[in-house]
Amino acid sequence: LILSSILAEFGFLVLIGLNKVPNIVIHLFHFVSRLNWCLADHFMMGYDFDFLEFI
């Protein structure tokens, strides 16, 4: 569910076009995605996937 929301956010950015989106909005989306992954790592302790290193 969390992964699908992140994919939806990036899909939304692609539809708008990265050139039209202010940098602060892009940074905000990255921050939200990072926060979602931190929460996912907290609730799924057995799930070890270092996605944060790719951002």
C-alpha cells in the first residue's frame, strides 16, 4: 500500500512534468517518500530493503 502511494506520487510528478514543478515541491515529495519508507521499515522489521540509499 505504501509502495503504491509512492509510485502514484512519482507518476503524478511525471504527468505534470519535472520542468514545471518547483524544486521545493520535488524535495517535499522526496521527504514524504523517505518518511514513508522509514515508517515501513519500522513496522516491517523482517523486511530489509535499503531503498533509502537509492534516493
